[in-house]
Amino acid sequence: MRKSDKSTKNYQTDTRLVNTGRSSSDLECFVNPPVVHASTVLFESTEELFSGRAKYHYGRRGTPTTEALTDALTDLEGAHGTVLTPSGLAACSLALLSAAKAGDHILITDSVYEPTRNFASVVLEPMGVEVDYYDPLVGSDISKLFKSNTTAVFTEVPGSQTFEMQDIPAIVAAAHAHDILVVLDNTWGTPLYFDAMAHGVDMTIQAGTKYIVGHSDVMLGVVSANEKAWTRLELVHGAMGYHVAPDDVYLALRGLRTMGVRLRQHQKSALDMALWLEARPEVDRVLYPPLESDPGHEIWKRDFTGACGLMGVVLKNCTKKQTLALIDAFELFGLGYSWGGFESLVIYADPRNYRTATVWDEPGQLIRLHIGLEDVADLKADLEKGFAALSSTEG
Ligand SMILES: *Cc1c(COP(=O)(O)O)cnc(C)c1O
């Protein structure tokens, strides 16, 4: 799209994904931006150097390549600005660092991505930030947990292992009434399926490693902010010295162009799989908000416009040993961390190990599946191999 106005908001999502961020390149006759490898940026004269007129100053502070991606994401998020970090976890820690200082109190959902919890205990708490965890089902009662020094609520919807939905509009209303920021790790919903900014969230995070990159080959984090949260976010990002290498930024931008089609297929296959799993005798419960049986279904239907390929599966009447036999029998479901790539993955999960505000009391064993872009019939056959291994293993 060759025009000076960088917003594509008058177009539908798929059109926006194709066009957004493409007007920022100085070489916009090419479809894609140049991959600029840069540390030093040269100035014409000392006059230009001191004037502040130069568009670029130093590699760490942005190049036409990083700008193409941050412009695109700012546009898609409906945000005021976007910064990139070297991983999704760095995006979570950056957002927290920009929302709290020594003496402040923050609330984090008990269903949070475990490494985010680890950052809070290894870095934030020793620095003098008070941290409390809240029940993800709290809703507007979150206001009962506010203290006079509370500055932020850090949420994640749904939790990426336990999949509780949360009433974001209720949490936002309660927080904003006390001038408290709401930060959301929106990696599951993505800006395509949950419009965080429109729901009042102040800072939204993507583990870009997942669906933006989409091909399991780059680590990337994204934080976008509204005007209120942007000034501090940009300042802290600059102070931390975060930088993402240009080839990785380029791959993320390439992934972004096809994110709409990929997510549609992930969603279609995942829903098919979730319904199939729900009917299996070995399965107690499938944790996937698009299912009508999911306790978070009503909130999901109200606030989200779609779902990704990640779900939890609670197994019936089996031991950990049998669950591991099931996982080890898979051929197509790779055993490994992360998700959001084109391939299917499985991981064993035990939320009992890290919850502090609530008790995870599902009696069954929990596995997490990422449904990739393979043929669903092949994936079901792979799961059947796993179930056969489970049945033939002694408990
Ligand atoms: C994977 C993930 C992250 C961290 O992303 P990395 O790029 O792996 O550091 C953060 N939040 C959620 C919900 C995730 O699933």
C-alpha cells in the first residue's frame, strides 16, 4: 500500500495483514523492506547530529526494518506505539518493569506463564516490588485486592496451560477506577482474535515467537501500549538496551503476512480435534474456550472473535507413567516447548507445582497440545497410537 497514512484500519483483517507496515520503507517500490544490518548511523554534519532532525540515530534504536514491523503491529493492535524484545519473556519482563518501581504493588494472575512468575520472584520482589497473585476467575472483585500502592494488574487470557478465561472488561473497569494499569499477555488470542486495546488494556504483549513468526525459527517479543502507558514503556525499553536482530525482524514480518490464513486453519483443526478428544473415553475434559462445555465459553464468545491451536487435555483415571507413555508414543506430535509454529506439539503439564493463590485440583493428568497445520486425520491417528500406549502401560 503506497500511501503516507500508515493506518489500515478501514480494511478487513486479511487486507490489513498484507498491507500494514509497508509504507515506512524508504524503498517502498519493493514489496518488502530492506534488511538493514546496522550499528552506526552516519550523520551529514555535527549540525544534523545535534539538531534531532535525523530519522535514525543508532542501530539499537531502530532501522527501516524494525520500523516496518513496529508500524505494522501498532496499526494492528490499534496502539500508540510498539517495541520489540529478544523474546516473549523479555516482553513480559519489560512490561512489568515499566509498570512498577520499588515500593509499588502489582497483581499477577495465578494462571500466568510460569517464567513470568519466575521473573517476578527473581527480579521484581528482590528489587522491592510487592507481588500478589490473584484467582483468574476473580472478575470485578479484583478491586478487593488493590492496595494504595497498586500500580498494575498483569493478566493472561486464557492461561496458556490451564486455559481459564477472565472477564477483562470487568478487570479493566475496576483497575482504571483506581488509576491502575492493565497489562495483558495476549499471545493466545493474538491481536486478530482479541482486540485488547479496544477492551481497555493499556499494554498488550505478544510472544512473537508463537504465531507472528509462525515457523518455529525465531524468538521475538512485542509490547504495544496506549498513549498513557507508552511514554514509560518507550523509556524503559531504551534504558534496557533491547534490540532484535534484523534478520529475525524480517522473518517476523514475513510470518505476519500469512498469520490470518494460518490461524484460521489452526482454529479449524483445533476445534475439530477438541470435539473428537472430548468424546474419547480416555479424556475427562478438554480445556479449550471455544467448546460449549468449557467454563469460560460465554466470556470467550462475548469478547473473542476466534481461537488459536493451543488446548489442554485432562486425562481420566491414569497415572503420570501412563501419560508419559502416551506422549512418547506420538510420531507427529513433537515433544517440546513453545507453540504457534506450523507443526503439532505436546508437552506434559503439572500446574500444581507453581500455583500459589488457587489450587489446581483437576484429578486427572494434564497434557497440552498445539494443533499444527498437518492433516487432522493423521493427527487423530497419532493420538490413537498414544491412547493405545496408555492402555497397554501398567499404572
Ligand atoms: C511462550 C510464551 C511466552 C514467552 O515467549 P518466548 O518467546 O518463548 O520467551 C510468554 N507468554 C506466553 C503466554 C507464552 O506462551
